[in-house]
Amino acid sequence: MPEIIRKKQFIKDFRADQIINDIFVVKFKKPIEPYKNGYKFELRLGDSSREIMYKYWGPPEEAKVKFLYDMIKPDDVVLAQGRVNEWKGQLEISANEENAIKILSKDEYDIRDFVRMGLKPVEDMFKELTSYVEKIENKELKKLLDYFFNDEKFAKRFRESPAAMYIHHGWIGGLLEHTLSVAKLCEDIFKIHDGMDKDLLITGAILHDIGKLEEFSVTTNIKVSTKGMLLGHVTIGIEMLLKAMDQLKTPEEIKLKILHIMITH
């Protein structure tokens, strides 16, 4: 089994004039273009801290540059060499034919170098969230929550899913952390507005973002899926809820209230 290669330094700590020999995930690549000494291309590289442009200044042989360019795909993890330069106030990595770039296999890197992990223990958060589920007294709402959270595949995805690509809980376990926070807020709101239907309130809090399980996909990046891009997590969540409530034969009034919570979000 190949040895795992870990990052030596994260992009956020790069400084101008550094020589870099490190691993990155390829976010996207720009087409090959001619320049005065040959052909060049650019890659957008990233790690769990930040992103940076990588500029490869290749030789005059276009076919040679194209061969290297075609080998590299978005989401690949690469071991790249080069020098950190500053251009128009932004840091970038500059490389040429002498600087190696190697594509790593999946067993040669650790995903944690490229996708952020939450600081709070996932299993502790999930245990706390399921304690909210266990306290639901309304039988129909409890059946709906159990439909999802007693499904091991759903529960595993829920524990691991991000809530966004970047800012809003954009890390592994982010959806769970966000959902738990909303449930806690709703519990505090009920202490002030105790005339509300607490079971409905907490159920809505727990289920409001389940569509994010299909909105995002996680590889070496957190990315919006095609379905997520075209429909969005609210619509996806409504689809998931309708399927569950139809199977459970949820009473119409409860069904409408849960759908209202999802739609108004």
C-alpha cells in the first residue's frame, strides 16, 4: 500500500518567493494558451484552508504541454512544485518544465487536507440531536423522524454532510452542527412563546435542511450537485418529505404544516 502523503504547509500560510513542493486538489483548469516562449496553462489549486492559481509555463512543443494538461482532471489531487509569486496583489504558484507535477491515487492522500472537518465531535452532536427526536410525543411526527433517522444510510450521510460549500457550515459534519443549532434555538423560542406546538417546531427544525444531503457532493471538494444546482435543497427536501409522508400515510393537516415549514424555511 502506498505511503500517505500529507500537506507540509497550507495555502493560507504561503509567502512570496517560497519554493513549494506540496499536494493540492485541482478545483478547475483553464485552456492552454501560447506565450512568447511556448505554451502555458493555469490550474486553480486548493486545500482545506484556501485556493491559489498555479501557472505552468511550458516549452514550445504544444503536444508535450497538452499531454500533461490532459492528464490533469478537476478533483484530482496533485503533488506540485513551483515558486510562490505575487501578481497584482495576489499570490500564485509559478512553474515550468523543470517543476514536476504528479497525480496521486486515492490511497496516497488524506481527504482531511482538502475538505474541512468540524471542530465538534460528530457522534456527540448526533447523540444530542437524536435526544430531541426521542422527546417528540406526537406519534405522527415521531414516525416521520424515525423514518429518516432509523435509516442507517440516511443517518450516516446526515452525520457527514456539509451545510454549504464555504461559509455557512461548509465542512464535514456541518449539516448536523447547523441542524442541532436550529433545534436548540427553537427550544429557546418555545420557552418564551410556549403556546406554540413544540413537537412541530422541533420536527421542522430537524428536517428543514435534509435536502442538502443531495444538494452537495463531497469528493476532494465540497461541490453543488447537478440536482442541487437546478432544484436547490428546499425543493429536494420537499420531495424527500412527500415520499416519506406518502409511505407513512401522514394525516393531511400534519403533512401541510410540515411542508409549510419546509417551504417558508
